[in-house]
Amino acid sequence: MKSLGSQIKAARQQRHLSQSALARQVGCKQSALSMFESGRNTALNAQVIGKLCAALGLLAPSPAELQAPPEHEAMERTFCPNASCPGNLPVKIGERVVLVPHKHFASAEERHCAWCGEVLERACPECGAPVNEGAFCTHCGTAYFADAPKQADNRRVEASEQLMAWAGANG
């Protein structure tokens, strides 16, 4: 999995932005942005990281993810079961809209979604298998969101599909 710093660097370069220009745009120093892109995770605070992600069209990590160790061994994949949570991405499959949960790793102590405050799900609601990437449980095939919207804002669907395509090509 690519680090957030390397994802920000790739998105910045894809938009033909210099570090200086992006740093001015979000209100940080170019040197701090350079250090963050190079892997020094403490070079920027959460507020600036959020501004960077917003400026580049990336999904901002939760505070827990920002503090997570590089390896997610002590963390487990979870998802927010709130279908209207902004962390859940709508994607069209044919004419059907499904929600893909935000990639979220949580410690045993973390109980609530950092986006909306809902209690996090730690397993498939149908079979209890561990949460995996994607919209459906790979064990039983159940959609993680039974109440996905019938239609979604086309701009949000398009943006989330582009983000997922970019993450797949760069991850």
C-alpha cells in the first residue's frame, strides 16, 4: 500500500503542480511538504493534510489513520455502516449504485467513525467474516450496505470512481 505522502506526491505531479505552489495553496512550507512526501509523517499536522487531500481530490484519512503505525498489524479493517457517511464512496455497477466503504483500519479501542460518529462494523453483517476491500463480503457475497441509494449524485459517483481507479493504478 502506498504511503499517503507518496499518494499526495503522485496526485500533485499528475496535476502539474510544484511543491511550492501546492504549499502556498494550503498554507504550509514547501520544505514541510517535501519532507511529508518523502515519508516523514510528522512534518505536517492533520489540518494541513486534510487541506492537501481536498486540494488534490483525495479522500482525507481519519485522525486514527494519521496516527496509525506504518504496518496495520495491530489494526483491523472496519467500515462505517452509515450509508450517508461521507467516507463511503458511491460507485455505479451497471444501473445499480453500491457503496464502497472508506478504507479504515481501527485499533481495538476505536469504536466510532471519525467522519460521522457511527459505531464501526468489524465484520460482515451477514456471515461475520472479516471486512475486506470493496463493497461486498468475499466470503458470502453480501453487500456491506443493504440500504445503498437507488440513485446517487452523478458528480460524487464520478469522483469516487476516478479516485478508486487512480488508487488501483497507483496502489
